[in-house]
Amino acid sequence: MADDEEPIRIPITDIFDLHTVRPQEVEGVVEAYLEEANRLGLKALRIIHGRGIGVQRRIVRAVLARTPYVAAYGDAPEEAGGWGATIVTLR
């Protein structure tokens, strides 16, 4: 991002679709999303990373594994994306 560009403001909800996030930005964006979701008191989240070859899924889960206020996470039910999305429970 250039120095003169303003950050894009994304409304924080319980569902976050990473399809519009550039791969090199996924880690930082997911960290920021989790911080804001936690600050807002959200407890159940769904992060949509897509199925692909699993790169974004691994990045998302690495962030979740090291985030202290994440209580649990796992694949979404099939009707909610299956292994193309991760369900997250915050403390």
C-alpha cells in the first residue's frame, strides 16, 4: 500500500470472506479481523478462505492457533462451506 492510500474500512460481522484479500495480506488481515471481532464481543465467527490447495486455510489456522482469545476452531459444516471455511469460537 502506498503511503498516501487510506486503509480500506471493512464492516466487522460474524462472517469474513477472504476471497477479496491478496494472499500476501491474509495473515495481517485475519489478525486485525480477530482483534476487532473480539473487541466487539462476537463469539462465533466463520472465516471463508476457499478450498483451493489449502494455502489460505493453513495461514488462517496458524493465526487462530496462536491467538489467545480463540477457544476453538474447525471446518464449517458442509452447508456453510465445509473445509472451504473455518468456524471459530472466541472466549
